[in-house]
Amino acid sequence: MEDPGACRLYTGTSGYSYGEWIDSGFYPDGTHSSNMLDCYIKVFQAVELNYTWYQMPKAPAMERMCEKVPEHFKFSAKLTRTLTHEIQKNLWQKEVLAFRHGMEPLIRAGKLLCILIQLPPYFERSADFRHYLAALLDELSGLPLAVEFRHDSWVNDKVFSELERRRITLVNVDEPDLPGLFPRLCAVTNPDLFYIRFHGRNAGGWRSGSMQKQFDYDYADQELKEWAERVKTELMLEAAAGGIFFNNHVRGQAPKNALRLMDLLLKKDGGKTPWNAPSFI
């Protein structure tokens, strides 16, 4: 693609229901959790659904969610943890069928950006895990998929080639520079979609066992400028669409950083965007 403007961007955060985002100023004072999505969709064009990792999604709930968002809005849904972190050898294929059923309303409405397969840090590139991942991808075939590796053993040309063959998106991650972690790459394995997840670079809190410490990070403007340049010159030229999500949700850094990156990607003057910035795609 010669024109980066032809790449459609969907920017948002990993989850949207956080009480601390009221204190940070993203949500108005007194906002109830049931009304947070209504506020969120006035600013962003997409969201990662966190709760689908904790529990199997149900079609009626997905249907109601579809009815609340604008036509252009997209959801990225995390694959349930029983298929990535708590794998049950004799039940996982039934779990895939249940997950597919839960996703049906998003698929019918054209609101599914992709299924996010978030793999745990101990999911190394061993024979057992390679075979399981291949079988899982086979069972999920036909759905738009994005795979996030957390272990650096998956940095391998054979892995990337297989993702390309399957037209599956490799998730580019921004996380601390720690031994064993997947590095910060800028790669496109699926011409339909590139994907970035910003977890923050809090090396001290990353392995603390506390999510509040792990994802407590505020990106410096220079860090976001460097990413904006890479997105424009390396990713937007290679894919028809892009999903960009911030997971550093503690104290409201995620929406603030996401909005700033939107500024840098869309505005030549690099001006600041207020919280009530209009949506874009």
C-alpha cells in the first residue's frame, strides 16, 4: 500500500471499566460502571474485551453490547483463559465451540476486529506447545486471529512464516526489556491487520504478581513519537487495518497515552487532543 492513509486505524484500550479512570478525569465524576462504555465510545473506535478471558462469552451479552456501540466500532475479544492458560486436554475443543458461539453476534454485526490469543510467559516454543497452538489455530480457522507471545523463544522465522501462511496477525508488544520476554518488534504477518499492545515498561513491577504494579506506567512523549514514526513507516504501509491498544490501565495512563498516539499519527502539528476528542477511523 503506497498511501498510509489507506490503512484504517482502530485505537483503544484493554478494557474500559476502571473506577480509577474517574479520578484521572477520563470519565466524568459519578460515572457508574454500567455507563462507562457509553462514555468510552465517544472517544475511541475499538476496545479489547478483557472479561472474555476470565469467563466464556455469552451470545446474548455480546448482542446487547453490539447494540450500544456505533456502526464503525470494533471489538477485539481475548480468547478465554481455559484455552491459553488453564488448558484442559480433554475439553478444549468443546471450549472452542462455546467461544465461537459466544462470538456470533459480533461476527454477524461486522464488529469483530479479531480474536486475541494471549499466551502466558511460560508458553515456550516446545514441541507440546507448538502442537497445541497449531491445533488451536486449526479449530479457530475462519475467524480473524491475532497471537501474542510473551516468551522470546517464539522469535523465529519459521513461526513468522507460518503465521503469514495462515494469514494470522502477530501481536507487536511494548513491554519491559527483561530476559525471556518477547522483544519490541514491528512486524506484519497478515496484510489484513497489524496489531500493537502497549503494556508499559515498568521493569520493577512486571514480575511482582500485582497487576496494579505491573501495568503502572506512563509513556513518555518521546517513546510515543518513536512508535508513531514506526507505525507510519513500517506498519501502515503493509496492512489494510491496524489495531492499537494500551493496557497500562492503572491511574488512567492508557486512555491518555492512546489519545496522544492518535494525535501523533493523525496530526502534523502534534497538537494535544482533549479527553472529548471525536472518534476517527
